[in-house]
Amino acid sequence: MSAGRGAFATVDVGTTSIKLGIYDSGLVRVHSESVTVPVGPDGLQDAEELFKAVRHLLLRGKELGAKSAGIATYRASTVAWKRDGTPLTPIVTWTDRGVYQTYKRLPAHIKAVGKIPPLDLIVSPYSPVIRFLRLRELCPNLPAESMQWTIDAYLAYRLVGKFVSDATNATLTGIIDPRNMKEIGVVKSLFGLKSAVPAIVENTEKIGEFEGVELNALIADQQAACVGEWAVERGTAKVTNGTGTFVDVPTDGFARRGQLIPLVILKERGTTRFGVEGYLPTTGRAVDLMLRIGLIRSYSDLETEERGEVIFIPALSGLQVPHAPNAKGLIAGLELDSDGRAVASGLLTAISFHVRLVLEQSGESTKILRADGGLSRSGELLRRISEATGIDVERAGDLEATSRGLAMLQVASTRGERLQEVAKARSEIEVFSRRADPKLGDEYRKWQKLATWLKNSRDSFQAE
């Protein structure tokens, strides 16, 4: 059976929420549903439960007429399993703080090597490589023949019986060189990693077949969103405002820029597209926190145009830019008449300044900025991003850019169409724009100083 012009199923594996989308032949989403797989307070997730949830949604997609499917996964998270697919460990998610203690136990000579580029990208407290070491701590007697990799490989193995990893996920492990897709032997040797490395596949490659449905796309979630927004070429960047805020900027080839993460955005037809990324891990969760403790009553409270002196830096799980993985969240500038809406306004300001900082560090001349994710429903947030960056912000009618990107990849995979042509079918967009207040530059510099202070305040505002 070869997938033709029928329905396309997309499975977006988020950290806790897994979404199924069904797209018709014209790339219109006709169905969506989701299930939840919790992550424990320790940052670990049940691997068997995750697989069962993905399997359930794929079968649900088949029931709804899907002949093809694609899977996007959250990144930088590891798991070990037996040859028969049985998990040997829970998933060590990117939210797991136990890896910091794992890093602290590394020999001094390894930490010293980690100060030398390019290994400084790999030997760091929250590097995915450290999560491979964490697996050995969770299961000290891991069999030599066990499979150990990121969750895209785990799910592919369970579903179609192949040990493969897509280029976007594999190159973020620190074990696969993004420039040639080959194993970096020195990294495996340095950390004593002896398990096999999966075959690296492109993002528009047929992986196999599951219960009569072809698996035709495998990709990391933020990179899928880049495809969905067609932010894969220089000059166009995307910002996803969901659980966190992720800013991805395409570059001309592999590049290191400031404190940003170099990554593979897409690999198809032998061509690799690169970019850099900066993110705030917990912006959406900061809104959830404000709702839970009563600072705001609803999402409509985010639509305040009033700007005050309050700044809310949502470092609820550390900061990536500036690099402070142990930083705690901070609200500053409160006055006697400050209320919940003032704090909400401070959060929107902090998000917009973070987007500006990432774009500045990228060194790219960004002309178009496209926004997606649930928090991008806030028009005020997008106007503030426009004000802070000086760039108009586009928002498509379908905010599920990750799912849309997965559907686009499947079209290219099954029909042989070029992704550039598929991308032209983007839905109608709304444009948000606001000219900068003359005082904005001063506010931006204050925010930078506050973020830097938070990074350096190790005694009081750093998690253990």
C-alpha cells in the first residue's frame, strides 16, 4: 500500500500533551484531539505509557481514514529499551534536574575539556549527552546490547521495528555531527558511551509501516513548526509561544552565534538547512502559574496595553539566553498599586525582549517573523514583539504549526512535491505591528541588566 491523496495523520508529541491532527489532501485540518502523559516532578516520564498513547492516536488516525502519518517529538530527552522494545528506563526529559547532579559528578578533566569549543556545546549541565549518563544511573546494569537514544528513535523502533533517528533530533544529541551526519567518536569515547548509534534518516523519508499506515515523516517539534511556518530560509524567522517561547532563525550553513543553539532545521532530498535557536522554557507555564495563584483571572487579562515598571522573567526552569540553567523566576518593579494585570504586562514585555535578544545574537537580517503556538492567540503579545524587534509579526489562522509542518512533510514524501511549493498553501495570515515607544530602548537595557543579575546571583536565585 502506498499513501496517496488521502488523509494525513500528524502526531505532535509534546512533553505532556500528545496531539493528533487529521489533514485532508488540501492541507486543511479536519480533526484534532489529544491525550495527556504526565511528567513526574522529577522530570521523568513513563516510556511505556508514552508509546501506548502514540499508538492509540495512530490507530485513531487510521480509523479516521489516514493512510500516512508523521511524528514530531519533543527534544533532548533520552530513554533505554530492550531489543524487544520493552523500556529499561523512564524517559529522562529535558525538564529533569537530576542531570545537574550527574554533571557535577563528572571527572574534573572532562569538565575542563568542556570549556574548549566546540565541546562546550556538549559538556554542559543540561546537554543531552549528560542524559545518556543519567540513564546508567537510573539502570546501573543496562545490558550492553540495549538501545539508547532520543524518543524519536524509541517510537520508530516500537512502531516499525527500525533503529533510526531523524536528522533534526539526532544532531541535537551531541553525538552526531550536523555537518556530515556522522558519529562523533571523541564524544562517545570521552563519556564511555558504547551503545549503537541509529541510522540517520531525512525528514521526508518513508520510515516503515504501522498497522497499514505509512510513517512518512519524523522530525523534532520546533523544526516541524519551522516547516509549518516556512521559516527555513534566511530572512524569515519563527517564534513559537507555547509551553515555552522558542525563536528559530535560519542561517547559511552550520553556524555558532552568541549563546544560541546551532541546529538542523530540515534535511530533505540530500539538502540540510541550518539555523540557530534561543528559548525561554516556561512562558506558557508562567501564564498557567498566574492563573493558578489568582494573579490573573483569564487569558483575556493578557490583552492589556498598559505598560508599567514591572518585569516578570519566567525562569521557572532556568534560562537559556542568557545562559543560566539554574536560575529561578523573578518579578521586579512592583509598586503599591501593582496588580495581576501589571505582572501579566511584565511577562509580555519580557517575552518580547527575549525575542529581540535572540534575533540580535543571531546576526541575521530578519525581515519576516511568524508566530504560532497557543500563547500567540494574544494579539497584545505579538504587537509587543513587533514593537521590540521592529518587525511585523505574521500569525496564520492555524496556530498548530508543528502539525501543519508534519502534514507538509508527508505531502512532499508521498507525492514527490517540493516543499517550497507545498508551503505556498499557507492559510490566511493576520499581521501585527506597533511602532516602538521612544523609551523602549531604556526598558530593554534595564531588562538585560536584570537578566544578567539573575544569572549571576548564585547565592539567592539559583536552584540547587
